Amino acid sequence: MRLQGKTALITGGGSGIGAACALALAEEGCRVAICGRQASTLAETAARHKGEPRILTRVCDVADRKASRELVAWAEKELGRIDILLNAAGVNVPNRTFKDMSPEDWDRLLAINTTGAFHTIFFASPAMRARKDGLIVNIGSTAGKRANSLGGIAYNASKFALAGLSTSASDEFREDGVRVTTIHPGEVETPILRFRAKSPTPEHRAKMMQPEDVAAAVLLVCTLPARANVLEMVIKPTAQAFV
């Protein structure tokens, strides 16, 4: 119970990496609130945690500024404070090249993957800075370190932007005792795979990481003492190239 007495707000907590992180933190005694766009998946994730305290849920589209402001206010009220903010909300689209994608897809990916994280950081960080303590973890991607066709134009750009946002926030917040970390996973077997133009083969999936692998990395960051800040971490499948 290494996180006993701590609290966390997790976006994109209904499935994939966000859900795995919610369960991992809750198992360590953290009081967790998760948000996402689908009430059913949020409820399913919350039900997987059998211990106490129960995982709280709220439907929210983090691309919506007003909804994000209300989300943070709700979490601060329900949890008492937000010790850990984990931004795991993210999407992609099947049409990932300039030739195939639409401007609307570009807008949507940037709004959720990057601006969504900006919203929650903007609204949650003042309280963290005021009490001189807090941790913000953003789930990036190796596509935000090495742009490639697999991620696609908009996804690559959104994750590079998220990395820049995280580094800038880390530098600004450090004197206030607030740590910011970006974790860049490689291929993970999550529901986002359904948005690929070509579905991965079973053999390919078998070589991917599982959401629990990324959650273990997040847990490491969350259990470090306040004097230590992991600025960035790349975690990838052993078989995946990083070029």
C-alpha cells in the first residue's frame, strides 16, 4: 500500500493504459477518480477494483474546456485534493496520411491528445502549486519521440506537442514542488488498435506490451519520493525498433 493516503485523477480511465493505471494505483491504496467519454467502460473499470476505497467515475470529454474545469472541481471536492494527475486520454484515426486524412481528424486528435491534457493541467496545477506538492504524469508515445507512418501525421504531431507541453510545465512548476513526467510507450495492446487501417496480426499483438506494463512504469514514478522527478521515460516492446 505504497500510495495509502494519496489521491489521483486519471483521464482516459475507462480502458487501456488509463484503466490499468487506475487499478494499479488503487491496489496500492490510492483514492482514484477516473473520467472518460463512455459511462459503461468507466463503470466496468471501477467494478474491477474490489477493495476500498472504491474508484470514482465521471463522464467527461477533456477536449471540452468547461467540462474539464468542472471535472477538476469535482475531483478536488470528492477526493479532497488531487495529488496525482494522470493524462491518459488519447485517440487516433485509420486515415493517417496527408493524402487520406481530413482536417476534422487533425482537429479532433489535437483537441483530445494535447489540448485535453493542457486543460486538466491548467485547472489542477494551481492547487498543487499553492500547497507545494503534486505529480502530473502524461502518457505520450514513442510517436512523440520518433515520428513515423505507424502513428500518422496528426497523432505524431499531437504527441510531440504533448512532450513539449510536459517539459515546459515541468520547468515552470519545479520551484513550486510540482513534478511533471511524460511516459512514452511503444506498441501496447489496447482498444486504440481498432483505429489502425490494417489490424495487427495475432503474432504481432503477442509481441506488444500490455497496459499493465505501462502501469508498472507509472507506479514507479508515483512511488518515488518528492525529491525525485523522472522527466521522461520510454518503454517499448523488446522487439520494437526505436528509430
